[in-house]
Amino acid sequence: MKIYLSLTLCLTLFLLACSPGQQMSVESSKKSNYLISNISVIPINTNHLLKNQTVWIKDNKIQYIGNGQDLKTAGRPQKIDGSGQYLMPGLSDMHVHLPGERTDRFLHLNLLNGITNIRSMRGDASHLKLRKDIESGLLLGPKIICSAPPIHAKMDLNEMQIDSLFTNYKKEGYDLLKILSIKDLATFQSLQAASKKHQLPIGGHTPLNVGIKNLLAEDAYSIEHLGGYLAALKDSEAFLDKMIEQTVRSKTYNCPTLDWYNLWQFSTEALQERQGLEFVPELIPKWEEKRQKYKAATTPEERQQDRLDTRERISKKSMILKKLHEKGAMILVSPDATGTYQVPGFCVLEELKLYRDAGISNFDILKMATWNAAQYCGKEKQFGSVETGKEADLIILDKNPLENIENLAAVNAVFVQGQLLPREQILSLLKKKTPTK
Ligand SMILES: [Zn+2]
């Protein structure tokens, strides 16, 4: 879908976003040149709220942050009064599965929730094309970090094949190689060697035939779902602690994806309370069908046991997450929105609420959702904090997420691809009927 927005429409949509109770106002409307005044900045590179700041954004870059007295702007920036509002970096969802259809809706739901980076964890050539369309401005959406088509246990690869796989994926522009499962430990080690040679990182599950110890010994770059640590805990708490220490040493990232697992303990009634369901009406009957199938195949006692198992698993994973974080391991954020009643974009906050419940501070959670993603990508100089010279992928919130992480739901506007998208504008994009592919 190509976005053609006239200046008048832009202005109308922006004014629509500024209801009388809100503080933003427009004095002029010019793309990629914005002057925000009186806003509180959550810079992320430091745990301080910077009050009454003036922020100048031009050409998709943060040009200035300060009290405004020494500021000389160029051009005619669009003026925004940010009184009572908060500016912070856009969020990164680091484990998404792009849908085969209604991709526009998926991207816009992410923007609506302040997400300006997504990592596609089952990538293919169509995702590279999508990334290109977004970068060239044909589509509005978050930036895409893209994994290559995943490796699985049925693939019997020799070293030469692995080498040419990496050569091709690197050339095609993939950012990492995902492992779902693997034939054996030797194949995993060959993949690791090729990963180092070609400078294309590996990420994915902890295959049972590799195990967390071997995975960390090979400097795995990012691990999904915490499954290997859960297995380590089964062995002993001391072994888990050792694996956590190794994680820190090897600078391995972990993406917990707690929300996906947590869902299993809830009734349909509880799930229907989740946010964002109005955007995906056709998915609800499909989700219900899945749940009914599960109900038909199990006894009430089995379902009760499943609920108890889920609670236990979540409590153990929450403990592991907290330990990893306290010891200094890097955490990436994602709900892995593929389960029933998981609405893309919206369930990122569900995931973050679980990190809070695990005992992590709001500032540290915000850092995981922004700064850590930039570090992971090796682009810490480009994004992940509000600092002069960085890309202006930012969000404006009506409430302070440092006080309550749930205030991340109050996204008022998103800066992406050099333009300001007020909430109403994103909502109007979502209302547009997009053809299903
Ligand atoms: Zn996944």
C-alpha cells in the first residue's frame, strides 16, 4: 500500500489527534522538521527524567535536546507543545512472525503501540521485500530485522553446504540465521563456525540435542524462550547459576517470550479482556476453534493440571529472567505473538507487565525494550536512546511509563521514517480495508 497524504489531510489528522484535553498543538506542518517544546524526555542512556526540554528533529535525526535558549533551527519546523507529555525511543519487539496476509495491519498495529523495530524470526525473501518497501517509504511500518529461513533437524547439511548457505543469506541481506531444531551437535558447531566466518549471527531455540551448556560454549548470539535454562534448573539450581554466569560472559542475548506461555492458564472470558481484539475480529473465531479442540481432546482434570503446569513454568521462567537480568545478561523483549488472543503490538505491553511482575524496575524494562535492541543490532550509535545525532524513531506518551509500565499504552504519536504519526492517523490507516493477499 502506498501512502499518499496531502498536506491538508496530514494537518487534519494531526488536529484530530489533539483533542482539547491534550497538550499538542500545531502551528505549521512540514515533514521531517519538528520542534517539540516543554516535553519530559526519558533518554534511556541515563535513568533521569529530563523535564521541560526542547527537542528539534530534522531529516529523521535528533538535532538538539536542551532548554532551547541556545537553539538555532533551520527551515520552518512544525511546532509541537509537549506539555504534560513524555518523549522516549520507539520500542523493539524482537521476536515476531510476520503474517502471510494483512501485513499492513500487522505493521500498523505495531506502530499504534509505539513499536518502531521488529525482528522477524521466521524470515523469508518476502520479508526482505517488505523491509525494502518500508525503507523506501512505500509502506509505513517499523524497521525490520530479518532472520533467514530457519534451520531444522531434517536438514542434513555438510560444511560446504553450510558455507554456501551463509554466503547466500549474507548476500541477500538477512540479519541472522534462526535455528528451530538441529540434526546433531556437530551440525550446530559447523553453523557456529560459519556464523563467525561470515559475521552473520545465529539465534533461536535451545535444541535438546545441543543443550544450554554447549550452546553457550559456542557463544550463541540470541536465545529464544528460556527453555534451556528451565532444563538447567531441572538439573540443579547451582547448574542454572553457572549457565547464567556463562550467558553474561559470552554476551548472549535472551528473548523470554513469556506472554505466549502465560496465556495457557486463562479462561476464554479472561482472554476476551485483552486489549486490541477489536482490530482482529476475524481471528477470534479461529482462536476459539483452537481452544474448543483442546477442550474436546482433554478432561477437566487434565486442563486443570495444564493450568498448574503453566503457572509453575511461568514462575520459574520469571525467576530465571530476574536472575539473568540481575547478573547483567542482556534481555530482548517479545511476547512471540502467535498464540490465541495475542494481538500483535498490543501484547508487547502484556509481556512487559510480566517482567514487572518478575520484579524488574520500570526503567530497566524500558531499557530492555529500546537500548538492548540497538546493542543487539550493533547500532547503538543509531537508535535506542534519545540523544543528539540519533535517528528520530521516537514515541510521545500522555503518561509517564517510569511511574507505571502500563502507561506505555498511552501512545499519543510516533515518529517513524522521518514523519510524525499522531495516534489518530495510525487508527485511520487501520480502518482502511486492505486487500488480503
Ligand atoms: Zn516464535
